[in-house]
Amino acid sequence: MTWRHAPATLVAVAAIEPVPAAQALGGQRASGWAAYVKISLFAFALSGLWNSLNLIVLPARIMDFVPADAKNTYLGALTSAGLLLAVLVQPLAGAASDGSRRRLGRRRPYLLAGGFVAALLVLTLGLAPGLLTLLLAYLGLQLFSNLAQGPYQALIPDLVPGHNRGRASAAKLGAEVIGIIALVPMTGYFIDLYREEGSVTWMWLALGTLAALVAIAAMLTLALVRERVPDTERARPAPLWAMLRQTFAVGWAEHADFKWYIVSRFFIVVAMSSIQAFAYYYLADVVGVDRPARVAGYLSLAGGAMVLALAYPAGRLGDRLGRKRMLYFSGTVGALGVIGLLLSQNAVQVVLSGAVLGGATCIFLVNSWALATDLVPQERAAHYLGLVNLAALGGVVARLWGPAIDFLNARNPGQGYTVLLLGCVVYIVMGTALLGLVRDQKHGGGS
């Protein structure tokens, strides 16, 4: 879900000089594809990690512990709990980093702590002997991953001028898609072998690779993206309850455009998360593929290829024509892609529909994130971009479909998935229509 020639230089990133950081909130800004690639390294690892876990690893591990006719229910419950934690942690970490005055910078200390602990916690998903321990491992991973991600995602508004953020967002999306293309098919291959042979070696290969890449990406980001310590004194940390109130009470009436942006994004996230959450089981139960993890990897590969092809043009067109026009177009294409998935009867048709959805997702993610960086107040960028994660509540709603899918499937096999996909079309239409309440912004660096 995540999303141009620049991302292809990821393999040579160690040879690039560090990004010059802005002093406080002003000073020199980062520009050029080399800078955008370095800022996007951690996004590469996070995207590969979470798409692999949510699409393949967790559905397979759930089936180790629960009856087949309840798998959608348990998968929905486990991932919903994790997303709720993410919604809370990410804006809190972002707000805390906005007020941080550490020698490493405002963002990098959180990346250091959260990134390396998250890498260790990835391995605990394979150690879990039961459903409860799997849940605890997943919650811990959500906690530390979002502790890093909240501050990290403010690097674009910190370092990139407003008129270049469409391109920087395209580079970030490109890195995320490369993470999907590189890691999800590999994870699917290993997990299918784990399910077929029962050997935990394949599980450890999958999880070990994901954990190592998260740690390496965090280390490279710390080495290559530098921040200057602001001259102002470090703010005294507020009590937890006061921080919670300050984090979520941001004057929503005064920021109506930002509010409606989040509501619009929420409905799109419901649709995208619904498809991702239950794709593994849909491929096995409805399409009837023998190796659903591998086909899920191919589905991600097809969508990722479309994103790589379209991300740079989508960012440039968004900069020139306006974010909203591109978002209206992405909603139309996305609805058609879901209908194509609903009508698919074999793996080839699924992959083709996935390519259409990948194109729509690319246009949406590039321009939606660029619109967010236009809307947020520059001096509180990490805080407000963390609040964008409130739209991740759409992922919680998506996973509430689990019991309904199991209930409907028990009465008519496959009916639950049909109702789910039709609901996704409705969500996309609603989210796209709500963009009409968001005023177009000038690309000058925030509201």
C-alpha cells in the first residue's frame, strides 16, 4: 500500500553523501533524487515488512492455531488490536519528536530505538507457541514500529521544499513498492513451503530476512540522513495525560481541510485494507489456487510493477494539475479494479486485476501523502502527519469484516468474500466523493 528512475539507485545508496538537513525548521532544504532516496530507505523496509506480515505470514500463522471456519474472525481480531495501538502510538511519538531537542536530532533517536527493537520483535512471531503469545508479539511489534515511523515520516516536510514534495512522495512510494516486490513474493515462497512441509526453517528464513532488512534500513537512515540540533532549548516533557489531550485536540474546526482529508482517506483505507487482510483466504477459498501465499506474492508483484511505472508521473502530474484531480481519477480506477477482482475466476485474472488496483493505489498514495504534507502546519509536521494515521482506523473497520465473512461463508461458500468486495467499491466511492470538502492547497509548505 504503500508507493523515477531514482529508486533504482537504492543498490548504490552507500556511495551517496549524507543529506544536508534544515537547521530548526528553516535553512537549506534537501532536493534531488539522491536525497529523496536516502530519506526513503526506511520506508522500503517498513513496507516490505508489513505487507509480508499482514498479507502472508499472519494468515498462515493464524491457521496454526484456530479452526478453518473461524480463521477470518481471528485474523481480523488480532490485526485490529495491532492497528488500534498504531493509531495511538504514531501521533504520540510524532508529537514527542516535534518537541525533542536531542543531539541526534528530532527524528533519529526514535528511529534508533524503535527500528532496532522492532527488528528483534519480528522474530518473536515465529517463536509464538499459541494465539495469545502471537497477539502479544504482534502488539509489541506495532508499538516499536510506530514509535519509529511517526517521527520518521516527518523527514519529507522537514527537509523537502513544498513544490518538490510530490516528487519526494513518489520516491518514498517507489521505495515502498520495491520493498513489496523484493520481499512479499519471497515471503510467499517460504511460507508456502512452511505450510506444505511443516518445517520451521522456512518460517525462520522469511522472518529473519525481514528482521535483518529493517535493522539495516534503520542503520543506513541514521548514517545518511543528518539533522542539526535546533538552537532552542529542549522542551520539558508534558505529563502523559496532557500529552494525549494535546496530541488529539488540535483544533479540528480550524483545520477543517485536514479533518475532511482524514475522513476521506479513512474510507479508502477501509477498502484497501479489506482486500489485503483477507486476500490469502480469498485466493484459497474462492479462486481455488493451490499455493495462496505464492499467488498473493504475484498479486503484490503485479501491483508493485504498476506503481513503479506510474509513481513518478503521478507525483509530477499532482504537482502540476493538483492533488485532488489525481485522487478523483485514482478512485475511479480503483473501483473498476475491485470489480475485476470480484469477477476473477483464476490466478491470471486475479493478477491482472491486481495490476489495475496497483495503478490506482499508486496514484492515490503519491498524491494523498503529498496533499497531507501541504495541509499540515510546518512547525508541527510530525505531530500532524502522525494524526494522518487516524485514517488507519479504516484498517480496524476492514478487519471487523472477519466474523461477517465466516458467518456468510458458512451459509453459502464464498458469499462473505463477495459481500466484502462489493462493500469495498462503496467505500472507494464514498472516500473519493468526500475529497470535495477539501480545498486545493498551494504547494508552498503547509497551511
